[in-house]
Amino acid sequence: MIVIAMVSPKVRPTNDPRLKGGPMGRIRMLPVLAVAALALAAVGCSSDDSSSGSTTTAKSGGGVTVPTDKGTQVDVTVSDTKGTDGPMTMVVSTATAPAGKVTFTMKNTGTIEHEMIVIKTDTPYDQLKVNADDKVSEDGSIGEISETPAGETKSVTLDMPAGKYALVCNIAKHYAMNMRAPFTTT
Ligand SMILES: [Cu+2]
């Protein structure tokens, strides 16, 4: 702690542009002091919990893994019975979540490929305009689960600001066949 008290008053001026024209001797000393100060700061911040992602430490012998924050978990089931010749469905486990991270896990229990695009829009989810290609515009998309074959499951974690969203399968004709669901973050 004595070292910190001695170092910090000298380190602080490194960010001061006025020092650039100062005496060479002093300027060459500063990086060394800055490195020492950073090393001390790193030790002092080892309990910082603001870092994200998965971290492993060997401190307790076997290692401790902190899982990445995936936010609210939302299950989406997409299905069909005979492709575009039969009914299609998109069922969401919850239609709301707190703003922030949301993890969608989409299971395709149908017979053909499906996908899920997350579109931020104030237009009601079932009133998006279907274009000549039998798809809706993906303007406002903040992410998606790409085409997923029958029987498979995929996930995506998105950062969702507060607002209204439409979840849509935008493979041709699927939106008009009810592969759509509302979602709101608050
Ligand atoms: Cu689909």
C-alpha cells in the first residue's frame, strides 16, 4: 500500500497532453511507474464480478466455472405435419421477458426445415406485409435461428432492448401459414 501511495501522484499526469513537451527524463520514467501501478491495480481488482463469459480458476483445486449469462430462457417449438400441405405451428413458452439477454431454444418437431427470425417492430406480429416472394421483410431483425432440419434443436442468445417483437419463420409461405408469434420485452 505504501508503493501505491508513492506511485499514483506521478502516474496520474501520463494522461495529460501538456506533459508531452516536458523533460525527457521524466517522461521515460512514467511508463515504468504506470506498469507497476497497473500490476497493483490488477491484483486489487481480482474480485471484480463485472466480467462476462465463462471463466475458470484453479484456486480451489478442481477449478470453478462461472457460466455465461444467457438471460431469460424461452423455448420455441416449430412444427408441421405435411410441409406446406398441412398446418404449421410456432409455439413459444413465454411471450414476455425482461429487457436484456434472452436465449431462444428452438426445437423443430415437424417434417421440413424451419427457422426463426426476431424482428423488432411495432406492427402487430400477425399483420406484417407478405411480399410477392411469400416472405415478410426482415427489416428490424436483431438476430435469428437459421434453417433447422426436422428433429433438430438450435439456440441463440440475443440482447433485446425493451420493445415489441415478431418471431417469424420466413421460409416462403410459412409466415402466412401461422409460423409467427408475438414477443415483448419490458
Ligand atoms: Cu417454417
